[in-house]
Amino acid sequence: MKIIIILTMLLFPFILVYSQGKYHINGILNNDYNGKYVKLFQFQGDTLITSIDSAKVQRGEFFFEGTANVDEFAIVTIGKYPYVKSVEVVLEEGNICVYMDTAFVASGTYLNDLHNSLNSEINRLYKLYYDFVEKEDAIGRDKAHDDYQKFIYNATIENRLNLVGRRFIADNKSAIWPLENLVKLHEKLEALQNNNSLVTQADIKGFKELLDKQAAFTKKQAGTVNSQYFDFVLQDTLGMKRSISEYVGKSRLLFVDFWASWCSPCRADIPHIKEVYEKYKDKGLNVLAISFDSNKAAWKSALKKLKMPWEQLIEVNGTNSDLAKAYQIYGIPYGILLDSEGTIIAVRLHAQSLEEFLLKEGLK
């Protein structure tokens, strides 16, 4: 009996290693990669990557096998920059399918499927929220925003102990709003685990500093109200030099819309600005658009599609220009309203807030 016990103790380390779970990766590529090698790396922390294995592609397939490790994400990759294909994967026990052809996804095990479902749902909720923003549907927007926040909160609590949950909150905690929600999540996580590393006091402090900075920006912008506009020499669609002063005082009110062809919210607001313009142009409203495009070709292409019936100028130095700094513009779309004397009477406008201001001022 003693001999059996001693042999068991001697063999225990080997039994333990042998009994550890294995991952089996079955990969799919197209036949163009036959004969080339797919590489498997694993992350260690934020920056360090360790090479684990490589496999030759044969008949559009490749295969990896090894000891499961769910402490860090791994990545399957092929090709050289900039022509690289890659898929993140959790080296979890079981059979993992890695698709690198028409789709780029790892699936087949719990954590890999969870990673896909969380990302898919957060993208769906964000798109829903953004669609309501573009439609200027305040009720739908607010409900979508609440659903978005609740999903982040619940997904974090439910998956805080696994690799996918830790990645999810790292990717999405900056989207938690307002600050009270982040504090609430921090307190909940602290109740479950002291000194949790997912949402920390440093995160809360950083969020508060960002809010303070935004408040300072808003105060600066508000400080331009009742001051005189700033004149700059820009270019029109023909490349001719034009001053903003050429357009000031030609109408009762001048709405200056700062935008860019690469700015999706800007482009989404333009049809609504058209509606406001058509409604109020005979009552003294004119519009001047100033683009922050550095690419004139992209700007002119956007103008052809958007067909704005007002004058167009471009600031080729973009949002880092002296013009942007003078008007305290830290993000676009951004609109200001000038009276006939060139005095700034309202800032931070878009189509809806412009019309609200016009109605408030009695421009009916």
C-alpha cells in the first residue's frame, strides 16, 4: 500500500500536466494562402506579445493544438503589414473554429462565443443610439442611451471574473455616462472584490478631470457670445480668397456652420439645416458653411452630393487652425449665429437648436 502511495505522489505532477485541458484550433483560409504559415501569438499585458506556434496552410486550412490558457488573449495572424489578416482568440479548452476568409471570428467555446456576443450587442446598441441621434429623436435617443449603459453595467458585473469580461470593460468603460454611473459600477465591483482593477478611483478621477475640461471649453465658447465675429481669409469653391466679412451684414441673421466632409454628424445635420433655411430665409436668415477639410477633393465631392444652397468656404488647416482656436471650436458640427452687425448672439448650434433659438427670438 505504501508503495502505491509513493508511486502516486511521484507521478502526480505528470498526471496533472496530462490532465490539463487542450485547445484545438481549426482554421479556415482561402486557397491563396496554401503553403504559407499562420502564426499564433499570445498577449502578456498591454504590449508584450509572445510567439507560441506556427502552422502551414494546406487546402485552405490550418491547425493548432496546445495547453489551454485563459489568462490573456491570443492572436492568429498571417501576412505582412499592411496586408495582414488576424483574429483574436481565447485559448480555451475545446474545439475552436477560426475563420479568416469572408468572416474574421473565433467561435466554438464559451469564452470565444461570449466575446463575439458582447461585441455584437454593444455595436448594435451603439448603432441604434446613433440612428436616433441622426434622426434627432430625443425620446428614442434617451431610451437607447439607457439601454446602452445598462448593457455595459450588467455585462461587466456578470463577467467580471473572466478574461472576456475584463477586456469588455476596458474597451467600454470610457463610454459610461454620466459620472454617477461610473461611480456606481466602481462601488458594485468594490463590494464584490476589494481594490478591483476594472473600474478604479483613478478612472473616476480621470473622468471628472475630463468633465471639468469640457466645462471649461463650454465656458470659453459661451464667452464669445455678445462679442464681435473674427474675420479670416479663406478659399471658396473656385480657389478664390474670400473674407468672412464679405458675408456679414448682408442679412438680418447669418448662421455659420462649421463642418467637414469626413464628419458624419455634420453631414447628417445638413438636410435639417436646409429645412430651417427654407423656412426662415425669407425672414432674414442666411447660411455660410465653413469646412475644416484639408482634402479639397473630398470637400468638393461632398458638396456635389449634399447640394447646399448657400455659400461655401474652406479652412484647409483643419480643426487645428487659428480660425478654430479663435471661435473656441473643439468639435464639429458647430454653429454660431451672427446678427447684422456681426455680433455673435448664439453658439454651439445645430439645426434643431438653431430653429429653437429663432423661435425664441420671435423670427416667425
